[in-house]
Amino acid sequence: MASDGSTVARIPAAGAMGQERTKMRKVLTRFDIVFFTIAAFISLDTIAVTAAYGAGQTFFWLIVILIVWLVPYGMIVAELGSTFPVEGGPYVWPRMAFGRLAGALTSVFYWMSNPVWMGGTLAAAVVTTINTFFLKKPMGTLPSIVVGILVVWAIVGLSLIELKWGKWTGIIGTIVRLLMLAIFLTLVVAFLISHGKPAGTVTLSSVKPSVTGFLAVIGLLQFLFVGFELSNGAAEEMKHAQRDVPVMIVRSGIVACLITGSLILGVLLVIPLKDIGNVSGFAAAYFAVASLLHGAAQTGLNYLIGVLVVLTVISAGGVWLQGAVRVQAVAGLDGAGPMWLGRFSKRTGTPVIMNVVSAIIGSIFVALVFLLTSGSLASFFTVMVTLVISLTALMYFFMLPSVIPLRRKYPNRRRPFRVPGGTVGLWVCVILSETIIVLTAITLVWPGLLDRMLGMSYDIESTWGVSRGFFEIVTLGTLAFFILTGVVFWLIGKRNLTRGVVRDSDLLEIDGEAARATDGAMSATMTGPSLLEET
């Protein structure tokens, strides 16, 4: 085994997991994972819809979600990611805490929500950008499907390449976001100085919170701040995972908050609340402030912003898929899914089969939903954004609470970061984060349920623009399919364990001495009996 840190230091390859681990390379630095996570947080596809449905209250509830979701969630992941830096972390933690069935369900939701997202809101965002910034008119259904499929395969292409090059998806993606933010905010400030704040935009009175506003926007806001754990999908490809994960969470969280908050505020300040569209709100805000420019200057800037938006969307999908496919691949190798999904390429060190399957699923979703909505981009986006957000929330259902049993099961495990406040602080963080997860799932899987329970009226057609029947067939049908897939994967993995194709102890068999040599923060072996016990 190479001693320069370019490959993961392991005991001699044994079992499926050990064989695949020999193909991984340690290439991710702290700088890489900070930029990786920032790119994961900010995708632009839900910035406008969040402002649209939350209206003036969006900014108030944004502050609330940072306190009750982002901070507890970040601290939990900081403890899990630095204490158990195992490849496929988002699967590994619930698997160790609650067993393989919980791990299988988590990995399926974590992975499959990404192809749905790619083929749904990301594809819609790119189509909208092309229509708005380049064509100046809507393209037809067939061209939209073609563009959407190209978006899916472009994202998969970024995930297929070797990680030492693929990590530039996050680096370049973050630079693109900062450049776009700088241009947009400069224009917003210049516009407000020149024209003043337009009538009907956000005011102090419109910021006043309400239960209705909270239920309308809570899930959307939660979705804007997910991704801290994503880089732990490639934990064994980090150079210093235990040292870098907590620092990454602080740095990326601060930057993501500033960028997201600034973009939402910019939209609210220049577009009347009643005119903010769910899929084109950011574009409308940009064109409003870009009216300060004229002629070639505006045309050239329009094209530049259009390109930056497309790059932002594709890079977001790229970094998410890079992490997600590794999570499901490890689940397969550990006996919580089909083992063939866990094959890594010797040449690139990436799970090729997982990426190809993701591309196929994403392409199917592009064609299916566009055809079901008769080419209506607004209806397409409405269904897909609610579906993706609810599925994304549910992937945390077992993941975040796993920190409690893991602290009890492995009390002597070195924790470079611990959620502060002892047991009480830990439980407060888990309760807050799990409450947000459940509220997000309920408000988006069955919108209006909580409103009616609280005695408030709710009309799904006026809110989302589609019928209740169509909405629930898509959302509940997909949710049922995900759960069924998770159970089937678990049963397949269980059979592989029984047959001896997968070894029960493979997941956590890491050579302690070699691990210490490549990760200065590691001070305890991960091969002790306590880490190999069946969960």
C-alpha cells in the first residue's frame, strides 16, 4: 500500500468492502470539503420558490430556521462525522445505531432523492434559465425534455470522474456562486439607490410572522440548509477527516447562510410580493435590477448571468451525486443493498454503476413528469420541488437521532467534537432537528393537513396550481416506491450476509496503525471489538 496518503490505508483486502476500499484515494483537503459543502447548500432552484411562498415572512422564518435547524443539525453532524469518519457516513451512522434496515432506508432516500432532484427541479431551473436569458421564449415540451436529460448526464459526468478532479466541481461551483452574488447584490444596491424600493415589495409589516406563513415555508427553508454530512459520503477519501469535518461545518455554514440570505433578501427587495414566481423569481429580480444597464452592456451581462446560473445548478447536482452514490455503494457492500451497486472503478476510484443507474432514473423522471404535466414548466416544478424536499427531509429521519445511541454504544470513542451541553444538550439538538424534519415531511407530503388541524382553510390548487389527486399520486406514490426499494435492498443484503458474500465486520475493518499514519487526528483504532459488534 502506498505510504504517501494517495490511497486509503487498509488491512489486506478481505470481503467485498475491503476489496473496493483499495480503489479509494485520499485526495480531499479541508479547503476541498468546505467548498464542496458550500456548493451543495446553494443550488438556486428553490431560492425563488421560498421567497414566493413565504412572501414577506420568509426572512423572519429564515432566521428562525438557522437557530432551530441549522445549528443543531450542524453540531450533530460535526460529532458524527469526526467520530466515525467511515466512507458512506450518512448510511454508516444509522446502520451502527439502529441496524441495517434503518441504514438501508436512509441510503435509498439519500441516493434516490438526487436523481429525482436532478431530473426535476434542477432540469426545470436550467430550462427556465435558457428560456429567459437566451431564447426569450419558452421552448417546447420535446426540447425541454432533451435539455433536461442533458442536464442529468452532465451532472453524472461530474460524478464519474476521479475525485481528485471531481472535487473541482465544488471549488469552481463556489467561485461561480460568489461571482453571481457579487454582481446581483451590486445591481440591487445600485437599483435601490437609483429608483428606491418598489411598491409592494417586502416591508417591516409584511415580515410579521404567522402560523400560516410558517407552515408554507418551513420545508422550503429547511431544504436550503442541508448538506453538512455530504462530504462524509467520501470520508475515507479525506486526508484528515476527524480534524477537518467540524471546521468545515462552521466555515461552510457561515458562507452558505450569508449567500442564501443575501439572495433571498435581494429578491424580496426588488420584486413585489405578489409577482414573485416559483420558478423564475430570481431571473425576474435580476432583470429588474439589470434595467440600470442598456444595450450591449446589459445583453452581455444577461448572457454571463445565464451561464453562471446554469453552472451553479449543475455543480450543485454534481457535488450531491458524488457523495450520494458513495453512500448507496457502501450500503450495498455492507449487506444493506445489492452488492453490485458498490463496485468502484479501479481507474477512477468512483462507483460507476451507481452513477449510470442514477442517470437512467433522472432521465426517466425528466420525461415522465414533463409529459404528465403536458409540458407546463410551472406544474412540473411545483410537483418536483415538493417531492424532492419531502424525500430529502426523510433521509435525515434515522441519521440525526443516531448520535444518541452511538454515544451510548461507544462511550470511549475519541470525539474531536461533542455536541455541547452534555446529554441534555444532545437531546435538545436531536428533538429540534427531528421536529423540523417531521414538519417538513408532513407539510409537503400532505399539504394542508396541519392547517386544517389548526382550523385554517387550505386550497391546494390555488397554492400549488395542481389538483390534490395529481399531487398525491406523484408524491405518495414516489414515497411508497422509495420505502419499498429500501426494504427490498435490505432483504437482498441480508441474503448476501447469509450466503457469506458480504462479511458482517467488513464495514469498520480499518487498520488502526495505518489510519493514524494518514490522519494525525486519529488516536484510537477502529478495529476493536466494540466497533465490530452487530447493530
